[in-house]
Amino acid sequence: MSTDTAKRHPHDVGGIVFGLLFIGLGVWVILETAGMSRLGSVFPRSIAGAMIVFSTLMVVTRLIRPRGHETPTGGSPRRWGAFIAVMAVWVLLLGLVGFFVTSLIAFLALMLVAQHDPWTPRRAVVLTIAGVVIVGAFQVLFTEALNVPLPTGLLF
């Protein structure tokens, strides 16, 4: 980005515009759930509420902080391909194997893809424990709090 453009637009205009669009989308989703049953509206309202909160935080942050001199990087094509492959395999195996096991394996595979630093035994243990906790928390959140049925498959 040129210096002239940065001076004319000191804030992330695109981030602000998309943040406002997502706030509007969240409001629209909440309004659309008015005709749904109480139980059926729990999940869309929860997601829409979170989207409104986080989009508002993003807009406020973009307004308070001036644009930095960050240079976006494209990333490695090999990592992009591995990410897409892991997500595709996760989608294909989700119904067959089950949510918990498939998601835990996908979590660990994505950590392998994303990791730039060398792996150590300590890092592997910490990431495995984090994966079990995060995937387990999502399973409980979806099934118990949001009443979303998850695929059980052969394992869990």
C-alpha cells in the first residue's frame, strides 16, 4: 500500500465496512428466528449474537487504531493445500467415524500443518491435551447448550 493511500485512509475501511455488514447480518438472523420454536432458535440466535458482538469489537478496534504498515503474506501453497486436504478428509469422515474422534484428528493434523517451529515432546503433549479439551468443549457446547445433534459414527 502506498504512503498516500495510508494517509487518505488511516483506518481499515474494508474491515469497518465488512464488520458493519456482519452486524446487519446478525440482526437479520435474529429477526428471522422470531417465527421459529424456542428450541430451534437457540443455535442461530447464539451464533448471530456472537457475530454481532465480535463484529462490533472489530469495528471499534478498526476505528480506534490507525492502520499499520503490515505487509500481507500469501502463505505457502503447500500449507494451503494441506489445510484444504485436512478439512476435506474431516468432512468426508465426520459421519462415518463421529464428531469427537474425527475433529480431534483434524485438530492435530492442522496443528502439524500450521506449526513453523520444530516439534518437541512437550509441545506435542500440550497440543494434544489442548485438542482434547477444545474438541470436548465444542461437543458439549453443541449437544448440551445449543441442542445441535452431532454425528456419532462408529466411534463417538
